[in-house]
Amino acid sequence: MDNERIEQLRAEIDAVNTELLDLLERRLDISVAVGEIKQRAGLPLYSEDRERDLLGRFRNEAIERGIDPDYVEELMAVVLVHSRAAQRKTVRKTASPE
């Protein structure tokens, strides 16, 4: 009985992991699109104020949901780092002559 329940819960975790990856992919695609627009408009890719606001919102939402805000902030800071890296990579590709 317990082993069956563990397997069921693991299957649920696997499904959630797939959803997380789908959402990360979608977020990254959107972030790159924002970076392309910023590049065309001559705007900086990085906004310290925007990132600070986002991390603050993530912390507040984590608290509201009963999730450790440090965990959420750390996780989302990594997501933001990789989003900026993807934007820079895309900008370098579009800026270099073919």
C-alpha cells in the first residue's frame, strides 16, 4: 500500500517536473523576445529596478503561499540569471554579421 502511494506521488512529481520545464521554456522564449525588442529600441537588457521588484514580488507570493521565501528568491534569481544570459546570447547572434 505505501509503495503504491509512493509510486503514485512520484508520478505526480514527474508530471509537475514536466510542467515546470514547459513553463521555463515558455518563460525563456518570452524573455528572449523582450530582449530582442529592447535591442531594437536601444534599451539596456538589464534593469536592476525590475529585477529587485520581481524578487520582492516572488518573496511576497511565497509567503502568501506558505513557501520559504528564501527558497523561492534563490530559485527565481537563478531563472533571472539564465534569462539574461539567453537575451545576451540572442542579441550577440542578431548583432553579428552573417
